[in-house]
Amino acid sequence: MSISMGAVYGYIRVSSSDQHEDRQLAAMRKRGIPAGRIYVDRQSGKDFDRPRYLALMKRLRPGDQLCITSIDRLGRNYEEIQRQWRMLTREKKVDILVFDMPLLDTRRDKDLIGTLIADIVLQVLSFVAQKERENIRQRQAEGIAAARARGVRFGRRARPLPENFEAMLALWKAGRISCTQAARGCGMPLSTFRYRAARHAQAPSPEKPLRCK
């Protein structure tokens, strides 16, 4: 078994600001990777704009090893994962170790058969990773649609109306004050007063919409 003698680096990506990299960091530290060689991107992979990953690419040299916890850290879809893998292993001559799939360890079995097996495993896993992300998005969309059908509302809960809202609304509708004066009296932005007034009326007639003067 041929083992890389170059420097060992780790790469971590979390897909959104509400996720934490603790699990991935723990896995890197368990392998003895120094903190200075662990690169972390804490942003979405939607547009693949990953500054720390790009900085790592500039630092890697032939014979170095890149460690990742799972194959989907390399890309956002099947094609991107394949492209990054080829660039790292063939152009940069870097070894890759995927923690959750020991078969994807390019330090081992560098003969033709070993390389072929790794390529097949990579294709299967990257395809599965992409399909799983697509399935998750589909399940989320279906869940949201079902919840909305049950009357569940999403987004921030509306603030309670001020106590004088009804009085201000009545004065405005009677033409005794302007919409701007009513909004100011409620301590609301004009746009908010107009929106809450329309909601209060539930379904204003298209022929006689509520208009602010």
C-alpha cells in the first residue's frame, strides 16, 4: 500500500448559516489534521462560490492529501463532484480520503484495477448524493404544500394591532383623517397600515379598493 508523504489538509463545508461544522471538525482532529490546515466554508454551495476552498486549491501541491467527511463536500451535484475529483487527482496529483467511505482513498491500490474500482465507487456515490439532495428538496416542497393546504401559515407572525387601530381605521374610512394621519396615529409605517387595513377588510372589492389619500 502506497501512502502519501505530502501535507494533509481537511476541507469542511456547511450549507447554511444555521448548520455547525463541529462534527466535521471533530472528525478532522481525530485524524490529527492541524487546525491551520483545515479550511472551512460556512456558506451555501448554491453558486459554488467558496473562497476557502479556492484558497486551499492554491495551497495544495502534488503528493498532498485532502480529507473530506463525505463526497458531497466536493460539489453541489454529480457533474461538479466528478469535475473536482478529476482536477484534484489528475491535474494537481493530490490524494483524497473520504472519511465515510474508506473505499474512496486514492492512497491505496494505485494500480489500474484499484483506480478503476475507485472511479466506479465515486460515480455511484456522487450520483446517490445528488439524488438524495433532490429527494430532500422534493420532500420539503411536498411538506410545505401539504401544510399550506391544512391552513398552516409560514413566515413571521404579524405583530398585534395597536389598541387604537379600529378607531383610526374608522376615522380614515369616514374621510375624517387621511391614511397618512391614521398610520401615524397607530405608530405604523404607511405601507403597514395599508396592508393591515386591507387584511382587516378581508376581501376588498376590486371595484372599490381601499386607497390611501
